[in-house]
Amino acid sequence: MAVSVNAIHAASTNALASGQVSSLVTEARRAAGYSVDDLAVTTGLVNDEIESIENGSDADPAKLKRIAAALKVPASAFYAS
């Protein structure tokens, strides 16, 4: 399943302004058709790490880069520019 980079970028502009990195990660994961378990296997992270990012309690840039790579979206989709 393809993820529209344009859709994520458009969403990221508004979401990053309000500090909603977690919702961008969740949206990108769902758009790619990944479960949390699938993403954990693909990134090498554990479920708890992904859930922490998705609930907003963690925004580790290294983890976000791994997630972006797994979802085949630019890492900048999760960062303020």
C-alpha cells in the first residue's frame, strides 16, 4: 500500500504547529497498513516504544527516523522545519 507523501506533508504542517507528532506517526502507520506489531518488527523497536511515540510521551528523533524509513516517508514529515 502506498502512502501519499503529499498528504502526510500537508497534515504535518498543521500537526507540527500544535505539537502533534504522535498523530502524524499514527496516521502514517495506519495509511501504510501497519499494525503496531508490524511496525515494531520492521523498525526493530518494541511495541511499548511505538506506543509511547503514538501517545505523545516520546519523540526520540532516532526512533522517528527508523519509523519514517520503515513507512517509506521522509523523516521530515515528523519534524518541524
